Amino acid sequence: MALLKHSATVTRYTGAGPNGIFINDSSDETNFGYRIYKIVAWNIAKSGDSQKTYWIMANTFSSNWGMSGYLRIAVDDPIIEGYYGYKPI
């Protein structure tokens, strides 16, 4: 489980970023509280010589949000406030 800051940027997430990975808007200062997401998997997106490790998380909204109810987010994204039951490497 992961705790994420819920902002307007999160609300608008549609999976449209590169590889469907969430792109945080650092200028977005909205804070609708925090939500717990269930970490269901991880993967590595490769682009040329670079790569980005990301979580695949299930949300608590509905399957109408994000990528059919899922979020892809970089493991080091600053909106992740903490983990429960898992300590990332």
C-alpha cells in the first residue's frame, strides 16, 4: 500500500503520459487530502538509453478513472508520502 497526496493533477490522470506513467505538475498546490493505493505490480519503462521504474497501483475511485482504475507512477515520485507493509529498495 502507498499513501499519495491527492491533487487536481491526480484527479485528471488518464494514463496519457509517456508509457502511461503519471507526470506530476509541481506547480499544482491543490491538496484534497491523501488516498491509499494498492501496489499490484512494478515494471521498468525503457526509452532509448534511459529507464524508469514504476509502480502499477489500483485506486479507490472506480474503473472510470486513470487506466481502467489503475495508476502507473514512478517509484520516486514526490507525491508518494509513504508505504505500508513494504519498504522500497
